[in-house]
Amino acid sequence: MNGLSVYPTFIDSYKKLIDDFIITHFDKMGYGNKFRHNKFSLADSMLYTLTTPGKRIRPIFLMLAAESLGFTDKKRILPFASSLELIHSYSLIHDDLPQMDNDSLRRGKPTNHIVFGEAAAILSGDALLTEAFVMLTDENYTEGLEPGKIIKAIREISYASGAGGLVEGQFHDINSFGESLSLEEIEYINKKKTAGLISAACAVGAILSGAEEPVVSEFRKFGNLVGLAFQSMDDVLGITGNKEVIGKTAGIDKTNNRLTVAEKIGLEKTGELIKEYNDKAMRHLEKTGAETGKLAELIIYLTNRIS
């Protein structure tokens, strides 16, 4: 939409690190208990959504932000990065429920509640959200990091996940079906529901690197704009994509009578808006003095993808 999109080769190596860490963590924690009459355990339901192949963009942004500022200790970064994938997966499970988007397909597979039932899906989402903070406060993971950095990082993630971010965005979104929203209102929902956690990922990467608040703030603004561009591209794919490629139900927004950016201003103007978001994002990133190469490559890919 804004130029040639090439899949960044570094993505797969980061995804493998994140996926391996998540599996190792769950193996350590267990959660696989079930009674004789149970067909599945809580862990089965949690891991069904969590380990389904996804982009892992939130954890990758966190890792790239830290590395762009010279912090390359992946062992220390991974728990914080992976916690974001747990939170994101919880939100997907709940978002797909009949009381929310009522969707039956996610990442090319039946949604969690279709496979495990609505009650199990709700509980699995609850468990994933909580487990993220078990992961963030595990002494074995945080050893060697300053307590002040850990507290700042956890607060950043907590705020972006709750009433100040993701949940508020979902609340306004689900209560706006059928309403004629302004572009500013749609952008507000996107900022909270999608961009907030990406913004937090970038900010936490900067925090862990030891950056001062002015630099953290620029990364926060960078992530916010990247998140808005990412969601706008998702809105485009919701109109132009097909479920075999995008891995979820095409046209679900129209089915739910949800007004998106692309529906509001059209595909061409949405493309222009995405470019505007990306250009502003890069200006914030350049103010940090960070190495911009991989981050720039990633945002170009994410806003020119077909799935």
C-alpha cells in the first residue's frame, strides 16, 4: 500500500525465541491437570490460542526497541516480550466470543470457544492475562535487572492492558456497533484497543535498555503511530482479503455493523493515512538516536502485508 513489502528475514528467528520461551515456561509451570471426565486441561485451551502461529509483533517490537538502543541481552528481554503475547492472546480469545465479535475463525483455525466452549474460553483468557504477570515477576527471569526498571515496565504493560488501554478500547468498540462514529472516535478506539499495547512494547524495550524518560516517550509515541497504521491495514484487509489468506473471517466488521477507518474514508485515503502514520512514527524514532534499520523494515512490511 505504501511501497514494496518484503518479509524481513529476522522475524522468524525472533519468533522462534519467543515461542520456545513460552513453551519452556508452560512446561515449567504445569497447568495440565485434568479430571478423568475432562477431555482437555486448562493448559490445552490456553496453549491452543497462544501457540497458534501468529505475527508476534508486540514482543518483536519490544525486543527490537531494546536492541536498537544497545541492550542485547535476549535472556533478560524475552520474559517481558513474551508476556505481551500472553496478553494479546487473551484479548483475541475474548474478542472472538459470541458476546463480542462472535467470530469462528482466528489465525486460520477455529476460535477457542468453538473448540473448547465459551466457559473454558473465558477462563483461558483470564488465565493468560494473569499468567503474563506471573511471568513478569518470576525472580529467575528478572535476575540482573534493576527493580526500578522492572516496576516501570510492569506498570507500562498493566496500563496498556487495562482500563487505560486495551479494555477501554474493546469497551468502546463493542458498544459502538451500528453507530456512525467520527474518524477521531474510530482512531481513539484503535489507539486504545490496538496501538496501546504496541506503544507499551516499544516503551518497555526502551526502559529495559536504561533509556531516560525523553527517549522512552519518543518510543511510546512511535509505537502508538505504528499501532494505528497496523490497525488501519487490518481494516483494509478486512475488506479486500479472503479468509484463506488472512486467517480470519473476512467482512466480520461489516457483519457486526462496525465502522472502521477503511469503511469511513475509503481504501485510497486509508492508504494515505497509513503513510502519514508511518512517516510521523519514523520522525519520533529518529529523535531517539536509536539504530532504526530493523524497526523501519518491520513497519514497512506490516503496512504492506496481505495477511
